[in-house]
Amino acid sequence: MRALLSFVVFIAAAASLFAQAPKPLAERLAAQNALFDEQYESDLRNFPERATSFGDYRYNDRLADYSLDAIAKRHETDESFLKRLEDISTADFSDRDQLSHDLLIRVLEQRIADFGLKEFEMPINTQSGIHTNLADLPLSVPFDSVKHYEDYVSRLHQIPRVLAQVTEVLRAGMKEVEPESGVHICLRAKSAGAVDAFHAAALDAGGSSDGAPGLRPHDRVRYYAAFVRDPDGNRVEAVTFPADDANPTA
């Protein structure tokens, strides 16, 4: 009986060691390289404009899907790629292969973290976003064939859909903003009279005053301004500086 128990324990330990042993190095490297290719191709399909900028014209007749559903699906894809990559043992990898492994993990972890922070709810800013991407799109295409022109026309027809999707994402972000904690937008006015007119028009349009028109001499720079809140809680300011009255075109 003792001999049988010893044999069973030996078999269990051997099976455990066998299960923990990594697959052959060549097999793991091949799996990693295949995953790299799959992830890269997935990105090109999901972001056709990026593929165009890389010189890959397979998706030239498409614009990306910017909807909330598409964003969620891309997040799930990132999570799947990360898990699969982490499951590949890097034992005995060369420094180059280990670095490639670590870099893609870093990229995927950053994307997943950004999703958790809902960074996708801020798809545009003053320097980048759909408004600049669409304007730059023709610069990535050589337009040296009829097909390139047809693809570009196809993309032009998709712009209303893309703008609607980006608007959907922006509105989703706005719903999560606490009342009176929205963004602060500052508009440069030509004169104090223009500031007064802005304030009056904003109130007539349903906004609320957050600072009547007047000089702000207590600040480091003396200026004339008015502040309003729009129905979504964003603070909009119109401002002019005393010197502006002498130079209305400034």
C-alpha cells in the first residue's frame, strides 16, 4: 500500500513539473511573433486612417468606427491580446525578443488604463481630433490612380456618420460632468461693448450669469470680462483688454 501511495505521489509531482515546464523556445517565439502580426493587423482594420498614413491602402475606402460600441469592442480586444501575450513564457528569450514582449504589454496596459479613466470621452482638443484628422487625410494618399479617388470619395460620404459618432461620445462624457463643473471656454472680444453684448445674448439664449460684465482690476492683468454658464454647466468667458479698444482688430 505504501509503495502504491509513493508511486501516485511521484506521478502527481512529475505531472506538475511537466505542466509547469515552458514550451520549446522556438514554439514560444513563433507564437509571440504570430500574436504581434495579429495585433498589428487588428489595429490597421480598426483604424483605417492610420493604415493609410503607414502606406497600407487596403482600407482606404473606410473611416474608423468612432461609436461607443466600437470603443468598447476595441477595449475587449486589447484585454484579450494582453492576456494571450502574458501567457507566453519569455524564459531564455533574447534581449530583443524580451523587449518586444515588454513593449507591447506596456502599450496594451496603457490602452486599458486609458479606457478605465474614460479618456475616450475626450476625443478632440484644440490640436487634434476628428477635425484635424479629416483635414490631413488627403496628405496620406498619392492620388495616382482612379481607385485612390474612388476610395477618397467613399470616405467623404462617411464623414456625417463619423461626426455623429464623435458627437455621441462627447455627449456621453458631458452626462458625467457634475453641475457647474464643466469646461471653461474663453473667447477674445474686440471691445467692452462686445463683451456686454455677449453676456446679454447668452442670458437670452438660456444661460445663467456667472460674472457680470466689468473690469477685473484685482487680477495681475487688468481686463474687462463677463462669464456665463450654459445649460450643461460649461463656463464661457468673453474678455477684452483695455488696449484692445484702441485696436479693435487685435
